[in-house]
Amino acid sequence: MYDNILLPTDGSDGTDRIAAHAIHIARQNDATLHILHVVDTSVLPLDAHSQSFYDQMEAAGRSSVVEIRDRAIDAGVHAVDSLHRGTPYRTILDYAEENDIDLIVLGTHGRGGVRRALLGSVAERVVRLSEAPVLTVRTLPLGE
């Protein structure tokens, strides 16, 4: 049913839980797992002063995707990792389209109301705008 599954990750708490779902689905479908980290360049303008900040974010992102890639490979799943700079939701959608992604598995913090409106929601935008099905996984179980 699925040939290419996308797991966008920001490396935050709960990533293990999301990765476990994505790896399981990829293994069940003999699918390739694409692990993507997007360094959010909408936070600061790209200039000489922000370059070191973005380099640090890139290094942390690289570590996160490599860790998940290695877990997937250990589970017998073909996995590829990628790191991009841009606006997270837009970069996720572009990557999905360019790589024929059949399913996107991404985390949600379960925020609602004012907090979500003020902070924005990558997951909410991806769900609304994606042509591929999207499976959202809470980063923490209910009650935590």
C-alpha cells in the first residue's frame, strides 16, 4: 500500500514514539522511510550573524535523522535521510511531492486554542495541505 513514507522530525521530545510508528509501518509495507529534518529559516534572517545559529541547528538535525535512520536500518527498513533549510511545513510538502511520498507520519504536540493559534502548527498545515495521507502521532501519551 505504501512505497515511500516520510517522517519529518525536529528532534524534540517524543521523536522516539513517532519514529517507532513510522518504522513499523515502513517494515509492514516494505517501504522506504524518508527521514527529513528542516532547519527553520523563518526564525532569523540568513546573514553572517545567524549563520552559526543555523549551522548548530543543522548539526542537531543531522544527529537526529542519522539516529532514526540507523534505527530503521537495524529494523530491516530501507531508509534515507535528508536535511533542508526553509519553512518547515512548505519544505515537508515540497519534499513529499518531489519524492512520491505515499504517507507522511509526523508528530503533534496536541496543542489547541490560543497556544496553537499563536505558535502556529506545522502538523496542522501539513494535514490541511498535503496531497498524501498524513498520520499524526502525539509526541506524548494522553495525560502527560
